[in-house]
Amino acid sequence: MKLKTVYLALCILGTILAYWQFLPWLLASGLNVRLLIHELFLNRISAFFAIDVIVSSIVLLVFMRAESDRLGIRKRWLAVLALLTVGVSLALPLFLYLRELELEHSASLPTPTTV
């Protein structure tokens, strides 16, 4: 199985698992940002996970910028949108999928010859 197929499957899994927990909360509470933040930092263990995800999101943004510039990944904005709407569980495998597509595309291009 190709790595890009694994990344695509992880995109689906990451979205389903994240929204499996978020959608029932959203239906019960509405889009109450104050309550969301309160419950996110309700105790030390949930705060630990929240801070871990926030830091991971910042690292992912830096990585996506650097890799996009280095490899010329054109659709990085899709991964940024995924980060803002779902989270790292979608954005990371999506960006890695886009990265694999770019690497495949680059490998298929003829290499320039030196004279």
C-alpha cells in the first residue's frame, strides 16, 4: 500500500474520531466558546491534552510552511483550513498526503542534464 493511501485513510479516521466527540457536545451546548474553553481546561489532564494539541498545531504550521516552500506544495491552504476546522488529526495526514503527491510529481519530471 502506498504511503499517500495510508495518509488519506488517516485523514478520514482523524476527522471521524474528532467529530465523533465534538458533534454531540456541539449539539448539546451550541457554539458556546466560553463553555468550550472552560471545559477544555477543567482539570489538569484535559489542560495537558489541550496544551499539547495547541503546541502541536503551532509546530505543524511551521513545518507546513517550511516544507511547502522547500517542495513547492501548492495546496497548503487545504491543510491550514483542516487545522482550523477539525484539528491536527486531519491537518497532519492531509499535509503529508499533499507532500507525497508533490514528491511523486517531482520524481516524474525529467531531470535537467548538465552540459
